Amino acid sequence: MLFEFNLYSTLPLIFFFHILIYSILFFIRSSRQENYADKLMGWFLFIGAFIVVPWMVGFAGWYDNQPYRDILFFTPFVHTLAIGPLLYVYVRAITDFNFRITGKAYLHFLPAILYLVYRLTSTGVDILVFDKYNLTNEYEDPDFAGWYSALSTLSVLVYLFLSIKHFRAYKQYIKLTTSFADLVSLKWLRNFLYAFGLLTILPIIKDILSNFSFFEKMRYFCPWFYYVAFAIVVYYIAINAYQAVYIHLRKIEFKPQLLLAYQETGKDLELKPDEEVVVLPVDEKGIELKNGILKLMEDELLFEQPDLTLSDIAEKLATNSVILSKAVNQQFGMNFNDFINQYRVNAVIERIKDPKFKNQTLLAIAFDAGFNSKATFNRAFKKFTNKNPKEYLN
């Protein structure tokens, strides 16, 4: 098989195989752990890897030699219309362990499916009926047709917007409902979304600048750099998503409509099974819940549970998480994550002074108090004492 090894073909080749291997690893882990988000990431990486193929083999001599040129023109390698929807549903799946693509959600993938059907049909007709180029453009790889590139860019931008919007809402949600927000903050996903957004608008900037004579050369060498950058960004999410710890994420079931209920002010809210919201009286119930929360914290030391959630406490107090969140916000003036971490910090301070704990390290005391990482402990300690742990001890 023809493949001319050079910088322009070898570098994409390295990323292609690495991304493809990660795709297979995600499919395997998804099957073993029944993790739907891994399955979606596997498809995202699989499609992402093949987007690089035309430029990789193109610089390896395929566009200049037969039958390789025909293979590129008749085979749909680039499915960028599926990239945006896959990214969006992955963001939803990793922030809600019970999320599944069902019903109308499959419509997100309709444009990608239609394009695949169109390409396979036109290829089949040209090869089997005409035995030559007819429906397929003989002079331009259909995967890089102007209309398809423009539609793909628009699709990716729309789904990036939806993904970032969903992710930002998720960040607010975990502070309201978990005591381990730092551990499930998914900072690597945030970095990827913004990097992918920048990567998506680069071709638009390139097309604008190429209209000026000074930048005219950009239209010839920029695409290679763009697809290498694309491979690097996709490889970045492959590494970080595979290293992600899903143990705590399994306890999160984020749905945007729930956040709206949590953010209601001046009302106590109760969610029915169909997620409709009704208004309840505030004062007496809020005070009752406050006393119940304090009892659980001080008598049962519930804050010591590193994976404690708002739902766990709501179940013990025979209420729901929306009402409880409102009670925490109103009665203690902070969100649930800060409320629990403040208890943990106070517990650490008390135990530092207690002779019973003199043989334990500060980090061991922090873990016993419910913190799940050194970084989270340091941030929380600094927030509530205005000193880092070392300064406090000194």
C-alpha cells in the first residue's frame, strides 16, 4: 500500500493510531462498567480519528496516485456533522449517569445520517451504474466541499454553545447538591470545550484573512496545521476522559430543569415525579430543617462522609433535595458544598488541638473529616480561615 513517510503524513499518522486505540479502550470499558458516557466518547474518538485520515494519506501521496485518489473521493471519511451532537450528548451523559439517548434525541444525528446515506448512494450509483464519476465531484473531495464544511462548522458551533451552557449549569448544580464539587468539577472537560471552540472558529478566521493578498498563501498550508491541532485537542480529551474517576460521578443526575428549581428565590419548592414545581410555605419548615441538619452534622458527624450529597440528607430528613437546598441557602447563607466543607474545616481545627490526634498527620485528619483530596482541603481551609493549613499551624 502506498504511503510516503514525511513530516506531513507521519505526525497525523501517530495521532490517528493513538486516538483510534483510545476509542477501542473506551468501548471496552463501557462494556465492562456499563458506562454510557464511555460509549459516546468511544464514538466521538472513532469519528474524530478518521477526520484526520484524508490529510494524513493525502500528504502520503494518495491524491496524486490511483486507485488511492478514487478511494478518497468515493469513501466518506469525514463525518463532522456527527462531532457536535456526540460532544453534546457526552457532556450530558458524564454529568448525569442515568442519561440515555432516547426518542427525539436521536434527531440530533439526523443530518449526519443523511450525509452518510447521500455519500454511500452517490458512490454506489457512480461505481455500479455509471462506472465513472457522475454524482461524485471528480475534481474535489466531497468531504471538503464548501457547503459541507460550512454546514459542519455551523453544527459544531451550535452544539458547542449547548455543551458549554449545559456544563456551566452543571458547575452551579454540583455546588448546590454535593459536598465534593471539586472532585467532580471536570476541569479538563471545560478546557477541552473552550479549546475546541477556538479550534472551530480558526477556519473562519483563515477564510476571512485569505481574502487579503498578504495572507493568500494561508489557504494552501493552514489546513494541515488545523487538522494536526484538531488531532492534538481530540487526543487531549481522550487522555483526560479515560483518566476520569467515575465513582463520584455516578451519584450525580444533573438535569438543567432541576437547577431552575434550586435557583428559585423566596420560595420553598417541591418536585413531583413529573418534575413540576409547586410552592410551599417557608418559615416553619425552614427552621425545622435547619435543626434537623444541625443534628445530623453534630450528633452523627454526617459531614465525614466524603461522598455526601444533598439527596442523602434529604432522605434522612424525609424531604426532597430542592426544599433542603433552599433551607441551607436561607438558614445558613451558603450553598451545600460550602456548608459541608465549613463543617469539615472546623472539625480539622478542633482535632488539631486535641491530644488524641497528635500522632496523625494533618492530611490524615483532613481525610477523616471528610475531605477527599489535599487540593480540596487546602482550598476550603484557605476560604474559611484566610490562611493555608501551614500558616495556621505556625
